[in-house]
Amino acid sequence: QVQLVESGGGLVQPGGSLRLSCAASGVTFNIYPMGWYRQAPGKQREFVATVTSSSSTNYADSVKGRFTFSRDNAKNTMYLQMNSLKPEDTDVYYCRVWMYWGQGTQVTVSS
């Protein structure tokens, strides 16, 4: 059974930082595409950062230079370091490995 568990969301002031984590189990972590996505109420889910099976990383233009994807294959865990956060980054963030999704973690950027 595949399980993806996200953590690290919360409330942060504009300009602040958060690091999201996604721990995977039941899936061979480092051979599949994976990434982070986000979704606001009433809007489509959009990609934030994705990594191909050949480890090529892509970032959405809106987060380039501020967000960084990383992973620890030994721990079956991926991360999203988010710096210089803006109110428009407020969303529910989801991790994905191949066709599996996590449950989402809320990120709120507000003063």
C-alpha cells in the first residue's frame, strides 16, 4: 500500500520560510517522477516543482529562485524549501510520486 504523508505547513508572515516534507512508503522512491503541487479553493491544481525519473527538476515561474526541491532517497522523503514567501503562495500543497498523491498540507502566508 502506497502512502505519502506531508508535513511542515503552517502560518508564516510574508518574507518568511517554510520547509515541507513528504515521506513515502510502499513505493520505490527514486525511480519515479515526483513533485510538489498546490491548489487554491475553486482553482485547478498547479505544479510547483517536479522532478523527472532522470532527476531533471522544473519549477513554476512563480516560484523560481524562491523554492527548492530536494530529496533523501535513503529516507524516501522529498522536501520543498520555500523562502521569501508571498501571500499569493497561500494554498494547499500536495506531493506526488508517480500516480500517488499525499493528503495535502495548508500553507498560509499572512501578516
